[in-house]
Amino acid sequence: MQAQDRISAGQAVYTPFTLNVYDYVVLGFSNRFLWRCPTSKLEAMYDRNVSDDHLDVGVGTGYFLDKATWPVEQPQITLLDLNANSLEAASRRIGRYKPETFAANVFEPLPTGRKYRSVGLCYLLHCLPGAMAEKAPAVFDNVIEVTEAGGRIFGATILQGDAQRSVAAQALMNFYNRKGIFSNSSDTFAALENVLRERFEKFTTRRHGAVVIFEAQKA
Ligand SMILES: C[S@@+](CC[C@H](N)C(=O)[O-])C[C@H]1O[C@@H](n2cnc3c(N)ncnc32)[C@H](O)[C@@H]1O
């Protein structure tokens, strides 16, 4: 597959139908029983990091934005995704916050025209083609450009490499990689930590099963 086709494959699975079942299948079942990272750990990550002016990249159904405890009653929320179905589903879900939306590819400079105090990248990296050492620098550099000094950049991704996985989890991950839904066959914890270390003085990582949660602060 060409690079552009592989980027497209990482978002093409998010149709209105798959988005309707995503919360049950991924957040309800796979997180707990296959990836071994209960969704409550990701909800807690959002609660620790969201600000009153938040950009979310790779928004899916908007589940975490809906459930998050925001520091103000009416946070400004901006949604950015390559897939129009995801943007539509997430903006409908959090319509009460009147989010702004951008249809854009995270591999290109982000077209928001301004900076944010927090940026979420939950379950985005494992959908993006390329080894961690190739894709993560491009993504973090684009995100850092639109983050205020002192702002939070956080998210989670599903790893392979030395990550603990059952036979069922390996089988599903292999299937997703063959289809281009995931591209994480070369994604290791060490490679992600290197990318974070090169860019942030302050960052933390936590591992739960095959998932790593990362939380960083722009200097
Ligand atoms: C697995 S979903 C994650 C949804 C949500 N953040 C969550 O954790 O439940 C990945 C999202 O990333 C989007 N995406 C995939 N490739 C992208 C790219 N190159 N640029 C921007 N968004 C992308 C998909 O369309 C999808 O909405």
C-alpha cells in the first residue's frame, strides 16, 4: 500500500455503523478483556489532563469528552479528525459544549490557527501507519505547535513488542494490522519513551496490559 492509502486505511473503518458499536466493542469489551486496560483508566487520564480550552485529535465517538470532568462548566472544545463520520458523531455527542471541528490529517501541520491548553491523542497512534520512531515524532511535533507553553499533551496507544497479550488479543491485533485498521506491529514502549524524552522535560508513562498512557507538559 502507498503511504497515503495506509493513512486512509487507519481511519476508513469509522463508518456510522462501526461508530455505533465502537463504545461497546472497543471501550466495553476489548479494553477490559483483550488489551487489559479498563476504560476507567482512560477516563481518569482525561480527568487529570483536560483544561478549559481543549483540542482532541482522533475523536472517534467522543466518549471520553462526554464523560470527562471539565474544570469549567463550558469548556472550549475543538475536534480534529480525518474522518467526517467521527467528527459528526463526536460533535453530536458533546453538542452541549458547541465544539469547533476540523477535518484534517494529523501528519500535516494542524490547521487550527491557534493554540490550546490541553491536547488529547487517545488511541490514535496505533491507527497510524509506520513504526513508532517514524510516526510519533511527526504527530508530536504537529501537536506541540498548537499547544500553549505549560499545556498538557496526553493520550494512550496499544503496543505490541514486549506488551503482554493473550492468544486472542494477538489474533485480533494481527487481523487489525492485516486490514490496516491498526499499524502497531513495530510499536514498542521503548520507542515511544524515546520520542517523548526527546521532546518533553516533564512526562509520565503508565502501562496497563498492552496499553501505554502518556502525559506530558510543553515547556
Ligand atoms: C481508535 S479511534 C479513537 C477514538 C477516541 N479517541 C477513543 O479513544 O475512543 C481513532 C480515531 O482517529 C482518527 N484518525 C485515524 N487516522 C487519522 C489521521 N491520520 N489524522 C487524524 N485522525 C485520524 C479516526 O478517524 C478515529 O476517529
